[in-house]
Amino acid sequence: MADQQRKSRVCLVRHWYYPHDNHLKRDAEALLASGREVDVVCLRKKGEKAREVVNGVRVNRMPVEHHRGSPLRYLWEYSAFILLAFFKLAILSLHRRYQVIEVSNLPDVLVFSTLVPKLLGAKVVLYMRDPMPENFAEVFGAGEGHPMVRLLRLLQRVCIAYSDHVIVVAKTHKDNLTASGVAATRISVVENVPDESIFHPLSPATQENGHFRLVTHGSLLERYGVQTLVRAVPLLLDEIPNVEVWIAGEGEYRPRLEALCREMGVEDRVRFLGWGPFEDMPRIIAGAHVGIVTVQFKVFCLPNKLSEYLAMGKPVVSSAHESFKAYVPEGAALYYRPGDERDLARCVLELYRDPEKRASVAARGHAAYEQFRWSVTKQKYLAVFEGLK
């Protein structure tokens, strides 16, 4: 009986907040529904409880908050969380005796916080939501040969070797790792898709008073390219005089985006919504005619916003990346050259001019999404835990 209880216990470790991390929440609740006991170790916002049970998930919050900053700021923050998570897991594992501990990066080295439970027999899964060397290079403008990038590649290999299994969020990321020598059998692909009980088709938008609404959402950082969408607005006005853009999200680049709107004279066309309740996002997306994805840097996964627009049956205009096209082919979305506002405007105008094409792109996009929707992907996720018994 005691062994059976041990096999049913898992712990998820994430350098973020719970339940505000919607994918972590989705995963935890899927594991809970499969009959397992689920603990979470995460960050703690001011005002949050150090320990509480959220919909059956036991949440343990460490007294660390996330703030963007210099490499030294990240080093301090990551180090503090790793150390606190190490001691928390050591204490918890003495009486919880986990079967599996899943650690989500960033950072990769957070996986070593599992040392004590691993010595006690727990299997360790490294969930690589982002490739850390590439992420560092993009954020700090470092080249491939930068000493820190090379160090992060070495640490990545060590972290993978330490782990019993690795989860990545796209086939392109798996291909990248196997090309570097990681055995394909040690890697599972679990796509970055939304909970379909929340994101699903709602009543379609209508062009009331001639308005044609574009929507994008997420963190407002320069590398996410929302400035390309803002620069495209003046190029749309002649043909779509009542075009409007809704931008949901917050981030350090928001003041620059607002200034850009004023510089281009489109501040009355662009609405910044900030971060409202997560439950409002489906309604915001439902009210739009087109979902826009503006990611500028090379990525190895599907962004949340792309899969959310597809899940809700919206036509998508996206920056062109091979990792996107591997799941959503041409015709299931319209692709433009990253950073090129004229090409983005061309795609939007193409959909505006032809309502039948807009409906066709939306239908093809939703059909592509059906192949990796959460009800399908969830089975691949749970199979990782089944395979580690």
C-alpha cells in the first residue's frame, strides 16, 4: 500500500507563479485527474500564501519574485530559487516520497534542486519549455561563440544527462537536441497548447460600424515584435479606415510601443488592455477578426497566442518561422517576413478583402490545431509519467 501511494505522488517545480502559469496549471490538473497526488514548488508574489491547496493541487511557494534585469539580477534570482527549492524538495521528499519530479526551465540548472529526492528513488523529468542558450543569446544580444552561450550549452548537456527524461514543446526542438547527440528515446514532444475547456470557438466577430479588429497578446518585449504590428497600422488605413488593434499584456517595452503609436499618429487606433483576468482572454480573442503573431527571433516552439487563436477558430497572420510551419502549414495561416510591416499589412489586407478566404484560413488553421489539441497532447504528457514507473 505504501509503495502504491509513493507511485502516485508527483511534484512540479517551476520558476514562476501558480496558478497564474496556465500551462503549469493545466499539467498539474491533468496529473491530478489521472489519479496522482500533485505538489507544486514555485515563486511567491507579494500577498500570496506560502502554502495552500488550489483545486486539489498542493502549492508550496518560495519567497522569491521574478523581475527582469541584468544577467547579475537573473543570476541572483535563479540562485535564490534553486537553493530554496532544493531544501523544500529535500524536506518534502522525506515524507512525500515522490515517484516523479518534473522541473521546468528556465533555468536548466534548476533540475539539480531534485538531488535529494533523486537519491531517494524519484525519477526526474526536465521540461524544456525554452532552449536556454538561444534564449540568453536573444535577450542579451550574444553571438554563438559568446562564452556564456557556450557555457549554457555545456550546462544544458549536463542537465539532460542528469535527468531521466526530457520534454520539449516542438518537434524542431527535439530535432535540435538529437542533432547534438541526445538519444531520441529520451525526449518526448508535448506541444505548447491551451486548455481547450477555456479556449474554444465562440460567437464569431462581426464588422459592426465597419470596424475590423486585430488582436495580439502576451509579454510586451522588443523581441516579440509588436512594434511591427504598430508600424503596419498606417499602411492599412486607406483601405480599412476603421481598423483597430487590441494589445493585451504588459512588459518593459510598453512605454516604447505607446510612444511609437503617438509618433505614427495611430494612438486612437491602438488600444493597450494591460493584463486583465486570464478568464477574459477568450472573450477578447472572440471579438477580433484576425489574431496576429509577431515573434521576431528564432524559436523552437509554438507560441501560446498562436495555438490559442487556432483553438478559437480565428484566422492567423504570423511571422514566418519553420517551427510554426511544421505544425501550421501555409494556407492554415498567412505568414509574413519577421520585422516587415509591409508584408504584415499585405497579409491583413488579403484577409480583409476576401471574407471567404478569411473563413477558409480560419477553418484550415483550426483543422491543423485538431492534430495537436490538448485532448490529444495530454495523452503524450501523461505517457511520460506512466513510462517512468
